[in-house]
Amino acid sequence: MKTQNETDLADAIERSISHTEIVAVDYAGTEEDLLASLEVVCDVDVEIDSTVGNDGAIDVWGCTDEMEDGEMSWRLSVTLR
């Protein structure tokens, strides 16, 4: 069973894919917890990368090996709470 954090992330990823936009989402936990949750909700063939922005939000995105450099399947702006 998915946690609420994992459900929120999965919903945000789905919206990012369907609307081709960066989706803002809150996450209860640490950056390490966030990355572990993303591993749970993402397909195994998706590579996940992240960086912390100037505003403190974590910019996280996923892509596959078949994609060109700079292309992303989805992108989130995550605020830790």
C-alpha cells in the first residue's frame, strides 16, 4: 500500500506527464525520503535526478535512456515540510 506521500507524488507525476508542465508538490520528509519514495512510485526504467533550487525547493525529474539529453518524462518542484 502506498503512503500519502507516494500517492501525492504519483498524482503529481501523472499530471506533469499529461499536461507537460512542472508540478508543485509538498512532501513530508527529508530529501533522502523523497528520492526513496520516487523509486517506489516510478517505473524501473526511469532515471531520476534532482537538484535544490535557490528557493529551497527540490527540482526533480525523470527520463528514460531513449530520451535525448535535456528531455524529461516529467518534472516536479517539491517543497519539503
